Amino acid sequence: MIGIGTQNSTNRYWTQSCTEFKFYETIIMEADAVTETVAEAVIETTAPTAPQDLSVAKDLLVRAVTRLTARSAAGDGALKAAVRPMMVRLDSEFDPADYGFKTFNEFLAVCGDLIEIRRGEHDEVLSLRPATAQEESTNIATTVPQDVYRIIKGGGMCLIEPGKQSVLLERLHALLVENTTALRRVEIVENLNADQDLRAQFTENEIPRSIVSRLVQTVSNARCFDIFELGPPVRLHLNPNVREFPDFRRRHDQVLISYALRNGVEFTPPEWSMLLYGQEDESDALETLIAEVRLTSGLGPEAG
């Protein structure tokens, strides 16, 4: 039996009759001490961190609006209510708070350079500004057909100038091999962006974070990661089956070719070799890979 009472009015016989007795005054003092300790811990663990790079979130917004617009009957925009769920579907880590915004509306308010918002019949409608559909970086090669680039980008994946694509892919693989611990997606992007040797390969010594983010998504789509559910956000680790770079590269090429074929893009092996490697030396290997993709995807043999 546990008793509780005040020090001034509680009979000592009563206190001794209890298995345990607590005075209100003591409880209050202990509660105050606990409250102070908890408050200090909360302040320490919830100290604001630097917002993540907004360009990554903006790129995700463009992808979401593009995909929803393509699905809409009129094809002239995306319902606002559907945009955030689509962004989360494309990247489960997306949260406006990570970029310093209290609400999704605050985030949209700073994206006026990318989107237009107008009143629809039942909800606001988001559409991309004409300039948004243009090339986002001088690192997009003229050798990459714009329709193919848009298709690949619409899938959240990366296809840029072949030489730079290869350099990025090799450095990404090296980073994943070097790290024995699982990494958050944002940590992978930040590590690549901070690589000075890698940055020197790009215009004005800068790698667009949106490109790096999409490259990570590409190899994720290619099943190059093991996913560790260590609590949100999800952490990624290199799949043991692709610790050798040729295996890693093959899966990367396979997912791009598969996505392009399923969206009606037909290229010959030499064309794919030029697109992915900047040379035709890989034509034979890519011919085999294309045939495998068609077989596993149920696309059948190449027409003609």
C-alpha cells in the first residue's frame, strides 16, 4: 500500500502503516528536478540543424508536378492536394521542415521560379513555368536527345554527358565501398558534392545537387542498395552483389535502358554505347544487355 500526504497534517501512525509513503512536498521537488532535466535534454536534442539544400526539394517538386500533369486528363497541371503525397511517394524522406519551412505552403511560396499556382474548379492547380522545362544545367550534353533526357528525368533518374555520368558513377561506387556503415540519402549527396576532385569535372566547379540526387535514385532503382530500417530516415548500404564496379555499372545501365524502352525509346547498341559511355566500344556488351532487358521486361524482340 502506497500513501501520499502533506508533512504538516499527516499522522505518523498512518505513514508507518503504508508499504511506502510519499509527501506531496517531496513529490513536487522531484517533479521539478525531472522537468528541468527533461527540458534540458529536449533543448539539446531538438536544437535546429542547418536546412538541407533547397535545390533537391525543388527538383523533387518538378518531378512530382511533371508526373501528375502527365496523368491528368487535361494535361495542364497538377492538383495541389496531390503534389505533396506524390513527392513523398518519390522520396519518402521529403519533409518541408528539413528545408526550414513550417508548412508545405511556405515551401511552395519560394518555388515561384519553377511553378505557377492558379485557382481550379475545386482546388488550386500547379503547373510548371515554361523555363522550367529547359535544360537545368550546362552539364547536360547535346549528345543526349532532349526527349530521352526528359523521360529519364521524369522517372527521377540521371542521364547527363557520358563522360561526367561515368565519373559521377565511379565516385559514387567508391564512396559506398569505402563506407562500412549505412548512410542517409542526404549524406551520400553531400559527400559527393563536397568531393573537390569530382567538382573540378563540372562547369564552374559545381555539381548541381539535383543531378547527384537523381544519380542516387537511379542506382537505388537498379537495386544497388540494401535498405536498413534504423528508424527514419532510411539508411542505405551497398548491395554485396555489386561491390565490383562492372556489376554496379551494369545494373545502372540496365535500369536506364529498361525505363527508356518501356517509354518507347528505341536506340541501337552503338547509340546506347555513345549515350552511356561516349564511345562505341561497349556496343557488343550493350546488345546483350538490351536483349536481356527486353526478355525480362516482356517487351519482345526489337521491332524491324
